[in-house]
Amino acid sequence: KELISETKNTNVLIREQIAVSRASSDSLVKFIETHCSKTNDKLEAIETDLMRMDERLVKLTQIRNDELRSIFKKKENND
């Protein structure tokens, strides 16, 4: 009888530990999901910034090229 009682007590403790482990695991999963979501949002913002910078660089390159063409045309006309 004593062995059965101890086994039951042990089973109760094991069930409690499983419940605690599950709760900890759920908390960890939620933390990781939140962290990944925030990281993803930041990466998307960075990607958007990079695209805007790329667009600006293209515009600046076009302006520079137009200016250089203008300078060379003026030089050709003067020669």
C-alpha cells in the first residue's frame, strides 16, 4: 500500500512538472514568435529604406549624367 501511495504521489508531481514545463514552453514560444515578428517588421522597414535610397541614387545618377551631357555638348559647340 505504501508503494502504491508513493507511486501516486510521484505521478502527481510528474503531472505538475509537465504542466509547468508546458507553461514555460508556451511562454518561450510566445516570446520567440513576438521577437521574430518584431525582427521581421524591422527588416521590412530596412528593406523599404533601401529601396527608397536606391530610387534616390538612380535619380541622382540621372541628374549627374544629364549635367555631364550638357557640359560635353557645350564643350563640343565651343570647339
